[in-house]
Amino acid sequence: MHSQRLVICTPFYRPHIGGMEFALGRLATALRRRGLRVDIETSILTPASDESGVHRNGATLTEWATYVGDVIKGLNVVTDQAMLTSFGPGTATPQLEAAAAFRRQGGRVLWRSPTADHAERNLNGIQRLVSQAFSEVVVNSRGSASRTLRALPGARVHVIANLLLDAEVSRLGAIARRPPEGTVAWAGRVEPRKNPRQLSRVLNNLAELGIDVHAQPAPSIRREAEWADFIDSLDSRVHVYPPSPVLAPAIERAAVFFHTSRVEGSPNSVLEAMVRGQAVIVSDIPECKELIKMVPGAITFANERAVPGLVRGLTARESRTPGIRLERHFRAIEGHREEPVAAKWFEVLSQHPGWTRG
């Protein structure tokens, strides 16, 4: 399949801290390993890396959207497929218009939705243009598929779980085999859908009760002030680590991983935590419940006042059943291993008529 190409269009790309950016990087790596050419068209708003096939243009989101629109229009309808990802302020219409033009020529355009509510938030009112632009939508959970279909009735939606590379599974499994250090950890971007005020209250309450708490907050693009305010809101007893694409060792080795969110696609941070062997406490939302199903020591919370008791119960269980971390690791990787997930992607991509002829 070396003559065929997938062009991923995303305003932000790794080494940016977001879960979506990591998911796209993992996907590109897995597909390239299996012979597919994958190019990334992204902006210069996130740091450069030495990864080949990544093209960075556009000093602003608007500039990038205009640039990537020209890229899409110039793709080869037989050998190339385009995959769009995020739609922020000023980026949706240029991307969608270019995608619609490419489709009219016979091209194929997929949308990889980052969150369950993305179509509702960023594509509301332009559904006709969306239907002209996309051949199909790929989401990473059934909950996300259901919500996407409510916003885009009649869309063809594929559910493909988040992918973990083989080397990552091996490294995280090694962590799962070791006893935990510390009690509670949280890491993520500070943005409204992550419930930062609730998160701060919970972390501070745990620290006030004498529980060992570790946090690694990261800023979202254009939300640096909110990130700084969140750090200022934390109790001095919360151990805070600087933002980085690499998690602090204390975050990875904690007994319990805590996660708050109003909506997800399927949270990579929670998946990675379970694969590390950590017990997880997550918001009681459909996308989180779907991900943690059947994984021991993975529970939801609806009332933040219940969290301290949940933490103490989980840490006591960890000490009584040391083998549970490894059991959690193996349960969590089911459905997320590199080979079967990459095969599902190839199944979707091979439905392009030009590719099946090749």
C-alpha cells in the first residue's frame, strides 16, 4: 500500500499534551509500520519534533485553516484520503469547504471526532456543509457515536477504540508489576469540560485530610491564564509538577488516578492509568463508564464528597490484593492493542474505491 496515503489534518499535534494529539501520533505510527504513508498537516502552534511526514504551517488557527484547505483541494482522489480532526474558532468552514470540493472530485474525507460533543459545539448550524464534506465519521466509543449521530443524523459512524502501541503496553505493564508509590494522582489539561473548580476542590479536600496528592496540570491553547489560576487555587500540600508530554514519575506510580470531565470521546489518560495498574475514579458520564467497564478497581463518582472514602477504600484493597494491578493491566488492554485496532483502521480506509483497486 506504499503508493497510497492518509493525510491527517489537525491544528495541534504531538508533542502537544492533549490526548487527541497522542492518539493521532499513535495511529500514524501504527499505520506507517504496516506500510501506509501517513502525512500530518498541522500548525506551528505546537512544538516541532523530529517525526518525519509532519508539515507545520500557519502561525494562527485561521492561517492554518486556509493553508490546510488548499492542501486538501490538491490531494489525489485515487491515492489519497483526508482525515480531519478538530474544528475550533475560524477553522471549520475553510476545512469543510475544501473537503466538500475534494469529495465532489471523487475524493474521500473522514472525520475523527475528538469528543462526544464536538459536533454539537463546533458544527452546529452548518450540518449541510458537514454532510457535503465528510464521507464518514470515526469515533472512539459507542457513547461518542450516539451523541455524534444526534448532532449529525444519518452520518455513517465507525467506532474504533483508542490504540496503544506495543512498546507502550510493555512499558506500562512493567509499572503495573511494581507496588504503587503515593496515593492519588491527576494529570490533564485545564479547560472547562474538565471541571477545574470541582477538581481543585476535590484535590484540596484530599490533601487537607492528609492524603498524599500529586497533580500535573497543563495549559490548553489560549487558556494559559486559566491554567495559572488553577495552580494558584491548589492547596500547598498538593504536589504540583510542571506540564510536559511525559508524565512525572509520581503521577505514573500513584495507587489511584482521579479524572473529572463533563464530556469525553474516550479518555486516553484513564486508559493509560488502568494499563499502568492504577485504580481509577472517574466522572459518572457514559464515555468513562464504557471505558472502565469490567476493569477491577475502576469506579465512577457523582458526588465529590464521596471521593475521600472511595480513595481510602481503593488503597486498602490494593494493599490486600497486590496482584490486582496486573489483572487491571490485562483487562484494560483488551480492545486497545496495536494490531487489532490498526486492522480496524485499515478496514475502514480500504473502503475507498481507488484503494481497493490498488
